[in-house]
Amino acid sequence: MNRSKKRTTLLGILAFLLGILCIVMIFIKPVEFGFVTSSNWFIVIFGVAVVAMIFSIWGIARETERNFLPIIGFIISMAYIVFWVIFFLLILIGVM
């Protein structure tokens, strides 16, 4: 029974950094570069959040990966999606 030692890999670091990028992109003003304009900025942030969640789940599922950074990346990237779900629910019930 040879259990490999758990370690933080590039996958965990990438999941964490994409989650941080998602939060940073929420608070910076959209700059027009290429296909990203202020009108589709939220779509780009949503895409980054989805990619961060995919990498986080992949990192959590790996047995040789330490789960700390992928879990933090997952929580951070979920914050953006949960924000929009709450926002649309508040619009539906007439609060906003």
C-alpha cells in the first residue's frame, strides 16, 4: 500500500488564482481590449468563474492534491454566481 504524499500542484494554485481573478474582475472597471467591452464584461467574469469552479472541482477530486487551495478557489468563484442568483431572486420578489 504505497500512498503518495499529498502536495499542492499547479492545478490547485491555478484554481485559487482564477478565483482571485474572478473577484478582482468584479471590482475593476471594464477596459476595452479585443472582444471584451463593458457590455459583455459580466459574461467574461461568469466564464472565469465557471472555469475556476471546474479547476477547483478537478483539484478537489484528485487524491494526490492538497484540498486547501482548490476549496478556497471554489468558494471564491461560487461567490460571484451566488451573488447573481440572489440578485435575480430579489428582482423576482420585487425588492429591487
